[in-house]
Amino acid sequence: MSAIQQNLRIDGIPVLRLESDFLTADIAPGIGGRVISLIDRASRHEFLWRNSNLRLERLSRGSEYDPNFYGGIDELIPNDIPECIIGVNCPDHGELWTTPLSCEVEGEGLTLRGKLPQFGLLYERRLSLRSDAPCLDCVYRLSNSTGEPRQFMWKLHGALAVQAGDVIDCPAKTGQVVDVAWSRYKTLAPFVWPDLEGRKTNVVPAPDGTVDFFYLSNLAKGEIALRRPGTKLKFAYRFDPQAFPYAWVFASYGGFLGHYTVVLEPCSSMPISVNEAASKNQCSRLEPGQSMETTVTIYAGSEH
């Protein structure tokens, strides 16, 4: 059985807590539905990284993301870098992360709803914990409520607590450095994931002041995960590769504001500019009145 605790607050922000025999998940509807904690009840392991220097707070639309990087699980819609998309000026890391969502408790789950104020997409996510596995199921519906086509990025953005030796698993055939200025590696040429310049790019080093940023493509199935060898702990996104054909990895090993975290990012587009991705037919698109639905499962537990 699952249970929901309401009327909780963190730093004054309302939070709902989903609990099962396997997982405890804390969600802040007022901050884009951010998942701020995901704890394996058996081991008491917290899977999500959080920035201890920041309070949980709702920020105004157009706020800069990086200095306000709280951690947990955000979602980026309709963009990453600021850009004008089909006549709409889209702010840093999109609109959803600063958009308050309504929340309705329905049985053992909850449903979040909202509208991107400038871009006009309607967003809906139903969250529920499974009673037989350490899984958080997220059932989505995005709708274009405007009279114009909408091309956009939709990216899941899970910041994970890591330690040296952790392994990033993804059944991708191809990797590519996004920007050599944000990388331990010196080439933008596609490579056979995860081997590059004589190293395994998917093994987390000790904090050494570096960063990594990769696009992963040609996925054999929709999954990207972080596991801890020597234990059975594993965090995994499981998703439909038709909705999310790509997976990105951003990792700071101390090189980004001193943070030590790996961010796993199933994504609907590539590269980082939506306009460039659209020119290559590599982003999401909804016509006026059109909707898309998909389900994402987050596994967070000890594998048997």
C-alpha cells in the first residue's frame, strides 16, 4: 500500500510525501513539481543530490538557473539555453521549473497540472508509487493550447548523489561531447559510448575539479541509470524512446560551482538549441490542439 502525507513544508514551501514499503518521495508542486527527495526505505539511501547552500524557494520566471541549481528532479520545457522559439522568448532552462502547478490527490497518487505562461503548453503529470517495487511512475500529458505550432525540448533532469566508482549505464551506441569547455575531453567528434581517449567516460571519478557534458543517441532501449558497484543500489529512468530519443549526461566533479553530482537527462531533442534541433527534425512538436502522452518510470532501490 502507498500513502500520501499532506501539509508538510520545507523552508516554508508546501511539500507532498508519497510513501510505499520501498520508497519515500517528496514533491513540491509549487516549484514545477520538483521531486526534492527520493529515499530507499530499506537502506535509507537518498538518491537525489541537493545543494546545501540553497533554500527551497519559488523563483520568478526568467530567473537564471545555474546559481539557483537546487538539485533533485526538475523538468525542462520548452528549452534549455535562452532562445526565441517561433516568436516566443523562452527563458533560461525553460518555464516549467518556475511555474507553480496545481495538485490533486487521487487515491494513492497525485496529479499535477499547469500551463506554461508564455509558451502555452498545458502540462499534466500523475505520480504514484508501486506497491511491489521501488518505482515511481509518472504518467504525462502535454497539450498545445495555442493556435500556433509548438516545437520544443522536453528534458528530464535528475541530479543524483554520487561517489567515486559509480557507473552511468545507458544502452546508447553513440556519444558526443556537447562543448569542450564543459568536458574532460578535447573532441566534438561522435564516439562509441562509453569509450573515449582511452578512458571509460561513464565511471565517476573522485572530485577533481572537472565537468562532463554528453549527448547520447542511438539508444537500444529507453533507459539511463546510475549504479553503485559493490552494492545493489541503482537509480534508473525508464522511458519510451519515441518520446525521448536521446539521453544527455551533465556531470560536475567539482568543476561547476564546486558541486559533485551527475545529472541524468532523457531528452526529446538534440542539440541544445531547439531551433537547431528543429532544423534537423530532432525535437518535439505539437500542432494546435494536439496532445502527446507518455509514461516514465523512475526506479530507485536495491536490485535483487
